[in-house]
Amino acid sequence: MRKLLFLLFLFPAAVFSQTAEEENQPKITFIERAKFPGGEDAYRAELFEMINAYIDLRKYAVNGLFQFMFTIDVNGKIKNVQVYPQVKNSEMFIDDMQFAMKRVKTRWIPAKKNDVPIESKYVLKINFTTDHFDHGD
């Protein structure tokens, strides 16, 4: 009987000691950023082809550095595009840029957390120079 009681007292202690040990172990998380096949320069090249083919930049006063902030979903598709700084007719400009971004057929490789694809944010800086200037009409 003593052996049985001793085992009953020992067993719960062993269970609790294992969970306490596991809690003290550091949890390692591996995060890999989203990337475009061939790198950011390859994406820029494809994007500029689509912009030149489908968008008339003369409609906009787009001179200078712009930041395109967007989300890359778990399937490698771009969504939620935001453009900064805002420009005259910015709604049309953003719509046109979203259209050009969707015309790029190559998908992004999504970010991964512990080898599982996750949604992530990406910032792309583009310097536009055109012959059209906003004269503040």
C-alpha cells in the first residue's frame, strides 16, 4: 500500500515538472520576408512595363519619390495598395497603379512564419519623373 501511495504522490509531481521544464525552453520563431522571384529590381522592371503599357502618367503630377505600401497575401497576390504622398487625382492614380500591379503576372513568394505562409506588408519606393508638372491650377 505504501508503494501505491508513494507512486500516486510521485506521478503528479513528474507531470508538473515536465510542463514547467517545457515552459522554460525558449520558443524559436523563424520569419522569412516576402520576396519577388528575381528580387525587387525584377518586380520594378515588370511593374514599369505595365505602367508604360497601360497608364498615361501625363494625367497626374507625379514627380518625385513615392512609397507604395501594400499587403502580400498567403497566395502571393498584392492587395490594399496605399500610395504616399497623396497627389492631385490620387484616387484615380491609386486605381491605375493597382491595375498596373495586378497586370504583373508573376506572383510574390509570401512571407513565412515557421515555414507556414503568412500575410505581410511591403513598402516599395519608386521615383517618378515625368514631363508634366502640377502648376497649382
